Amino acid sequence: MPVEEALEQLLKLAEQAPIAETEVVTLAEAEGRVLAEDLLAELDLPPWPNSAMDGYALRLSDWQGEPLPVSQRIFAGHAPQPLQPGSCARIFTGAPLPEGADCVEMQENVELLEDGRVSFLEPLRVDQNVRPQGQETRAGEQVMNKGTRLGPIELGLAATLGRARLKVVRRVRVAVLSTGDELVEPGLPLGPGQIYNSNRRLLASWLQRLGCEVVDVGIVADDLQITRDCLAGLADVDLILSTGGVSVGEADYLGIALREAGELALWKLAIKPGKPLTFGHYRGVPVIGLPGNPASTLVTFGLLTRPYLLRRQGVTEVTPLRFSVPAGFDWTKAGTRREYLRARIEQGRVRIYKNQSSGVLRSAAWAEGLVEVLEGSTPRQGDSVSFIPLSELLG
């Protein structure tokens, strides 16, 4: 199945099972969460005309080119008096404009005379260096859409509007499990034929960045009854996310258990690394089975599971940013699957890691992103290739 078709099906399935529950949290708790309702401004921003510069406020019609006396000083956070006719006011950035003033001249363009008056050295115009009331937002205006992921900028905007709490989508509860007798947790001694489990830590950390609640199931042994018992205890999660064990091999007990008590659509995706990605349901709970190789887990989670989880939370735009970069490598073998190469940009060209094996994460730790090589293509030095930053996928 082509990558685009698989993603389209996943997003449709996500839209059929949206996370409907919401909660109200403080701004400090809202980082990475998804807004559950449109955010409307409750006040004009700025609430009153204010100065964009440190300088002098005046009514332009009062000025005929002569020096003006300074009638008051206005600091940010203080209410001014109405401007006295024929005078100007010393004003600082962000301070409210006094009633009657319609112009601010920056302090660099004035001369302070010995008698305390101010001489204006440049031509002036109405509204010069004035931020009008409501320039940013008007009361009742929609400033953020439902489904917006809340990051530092969005939370800063909410704070600017005086919002201390926001309604957000409940966290997605994701059960993470790894299958295989060959897996051992870091810190324990390795037995014959065993390797350390990196996928569990990779996915748990990534899910937390996406605002999910992680249910850590740990390593599930290669035993059918143990697998059945494990799945039976996960009825209260929104997604079961596994790595390994969902193919059609004799020891792929997760796949067997899913076929017994649910449905399993084994997608052999036209993607490399990551061909054996699976989607199904176990007693009504969605299940995504990722490949067991670490680089395959990374690619399929980033490109397919991540957008699925975001769409279930109501996020509309789930496609990561990508841009074209000249290739700094030769790819001589045209493949039948879409390939994603771990790469980084150096001196304006994208360079790929020397070992693109799916078995280790060293290439991804070195990389800044993924180069997309289309089916049947053989990009050469200088050819334009599509680059997806890892920061887009991880954030």
C-alpha cells in the first residue's frame, strides 16, 4: 500500500474515533495540549491607543513648527491626563496616549532646548508611532481555532488576552508494549541472543511530547496466553501501540491474539524502513503495530502514528513541514518502496548517513531529518530532494 493511501486511511479511522472528552487546565498545564474550543478575544488588544516608541506625544494640529513645552510624563502602566493644548507629553513605549494626542515622535528626532521645550526636527504625520486600540484583536474576534496545538507562542497569546485557563482535549491514553523474548530493559544483563529495548523509551518520550498519557505495559514475552492476558487488561485505553510481533511468523503472538478477538488489517506498506506496519482493533480498541527495528519504528511512528494521534485530538493540519534541498549524495538504486533516509544539511546540501540499516538509532541521533526518495527515483548530486526536519516530527 502506498504511504499516502495508508495515511489517508489512518486519518479517516482517527476521525471516526475522536477524543470527545475535554477538561479545563491552567496555562501552565496546557503546553502541548489541543484547544477544544475556538478562542475568542474578550477585550480589544491593545485596549487603548499607545506609543510604539520612547518619545513625545502631541496633537499634530497644535504644532506649527515651533518648539512645544512638555506638560506631563507618561510611563507604561500609568493613566495620563488629557493633553494640554499647545503642549506635548514625554511618553514611553507602551504607555497610553493622552486624550487629545494623535502623534508620537521618537526621541532621536527631537532636540531638548535649554528652556525645557522640545523642538521637532523631522516632518510629522497623524498616527505616527501610535498603536491604535484593537490593532491586534477586537473583542469577540476569533484568534485561535479549535484543534490548535498549544505551544509557547499560543500560550503567550492566550495570556495577552487575559485568559488564565483554557478548555483542552483530554489526553490520549496510549498503551505502549514491546514484544519479544530477545528484548531486555536497559540496566539488566544481556542473555544469549538478547538486545536492549530502545523502542519503549523512544515511544514513551515521543508520546509525552505529543501530549499523550502513556500506559507503560513493558515487554510482553513470546507466549500466546500472556499476550491474551495483557491485551485483555487494556480496555480503558484509546490506543494500543506495539513494536514487533504483528507479522505472520510463528512467534508473532500479538497478531494471533488480535485475529482471535478482533480484527487485523496487515498493511505491507510501500515504505522503507517500516514495511510491516499494522492497524486493527482488539475488542473495539484501536491497535497500531509498528515494526520492531528501531529506525523502522521511528519512521512509521513519525509519518503515520503521529498524525493519527493528532487527528484524534481534533488537529486539522497534521502534515509536517518539508522543503526542497539539493542532494549531496548519489542514490543509484531505484526502489519499489518510498524510502526515508536519515540525513542532515551541511553547506547547503543534504548529506545522508553512511549506514541506513533499520536496526539501530545511531543514524537518527546523527541526523537532522529525513530525506524522502520517491519510488523508482535515483537522485544524484545537486538534484532537488524533499527534506522533513526531525524537529517537525518530534514536536
